Amino acid sequence: MLERPLGHDSFDKSDNEIEGTYFSEKVPFNDVSADQYYSDALIWGVENNIISGISADSFSPNGTCSRGMAITLLWRIAGTP
């Protein structure tokens, strides 16, 4: 069963603080617009060193996620145990 991180029901812009981290209002990648449903979660992941793009300004949201990428993501979400 999947649960939302940190007990929040959603990532809405009116509640921009999660454990002392504030979302910036700009998505750091040229290929992701701020109105995408996942943009706030993406910003949270970047600001908390959970996820990064394929380059400094590209995320490739429709790209393929390898098993290694998925494992790295899960490992970072778990706090790099």
C-alpha cells in the first residue's frame, strides 16, 4: 500500500512547508511546466536531494526509468539507510 510522504494528503501550493522545506515557485527544469500535476512533488524531491534531472535543466518526464534509477529513488526516499 502506498502512502503519501510525511502524512500530507496532497502537495498544494497553500501548504508549502514540509519539515522546514519551502517549495520554490519555479520548477528547475525547462521540460516541466509549473502547472503539471506532479510539479510540486518534483520540486520537493529536488530540494530534498531525492531526485535530480538528466542534466542541469532537463528532467525528461516522459523518459524511461531504469531499475537502477527506481532503486536509487526508493533508497533516497528511505533516508539512504
